[in-house]
Amino acid sequence: MIFRFIIFFPEPKDWILDGFPRTMIQAAGLDSILAQEGQPLNLALMLDVPDDIIVDRISNRWSHVPSGRVYHTSYKPPKRPGLDDETGEPLVQRDDDKAENVRARLKNYRNYTAPLLDYYRAAGILKTVSAPTSYEGYVEIRKILDTYMQALKV
């Protein structure tokens, strides 16, 4: 799907991919398509967040499925534990959000996605963003993108 988008919609020349590529095979495929289109990848961002913060952010997330409302037990808790603020219905935690599954996903990340860091570092396009909080990550990403966009205008 991503590859079709790049081939059929090559304008504008600047775009952001979030969570792709995830493997070296995908990265090689992306590079091949971009080379054919004369659009090399020119920036890769890696959010550096400690595992314990990732596990906390995700495993403390609960949702009210019918409405899509999301709660977090630390920074946006429901008024009554385990219940939706508006309906009083039970909140649920997705299986993917359970701490043990988050840790398994982080292990999978290290096995399949982390090698991309060396790949993009060697290409000279990797920027690491310290993101212990969402706000700190946002501020740093914004600085990097602002600098990058200014360089394009020159």
C-alpha cells in the first residue's frame, strides 16, 4: 500500500511515514521505490523513550469501546475506577495494552525494527529524539522538522 502511494502520488515531495518501515526488508523495498522515483529518504526520526515509560503509558490505558473515550490511570483517570465517566459502563483494556504484551512488543521491536537505526545512522539521516514525555518529544521533533524545512527553502 505504501509503495503504491509513492508510485502513484509522487507529489508533494515531502511526507511523513509513521511506523514504516519496520523491517530491513521493508526499508530495502522503500529505498528501491524511492530511488526509482528520484526521491531518496532524507530524514528518519527515532523516539528514545525508556521501556518503563512505554510500558506505563500503554499498560495504564483503558477505554470505553462504544464511545472511543480513552482513560489513563495516572494522568487521565476516570472519576470512578474502571467505569466510563459519562455512561458508568465498564472500561476495557485491549490485550495489546497489557504490560506483558507491551514488553513482548518491545522485544519484537528490538529484534526486527532496531536494526533500522544502524541502517539509517549509516545513511546519515537518523535523528534521535529524547521523548520521556509526549510534550518533550513534540518540542524536539518540532525543532528538527523546522530546521529541516528551513534548509529546504534555501
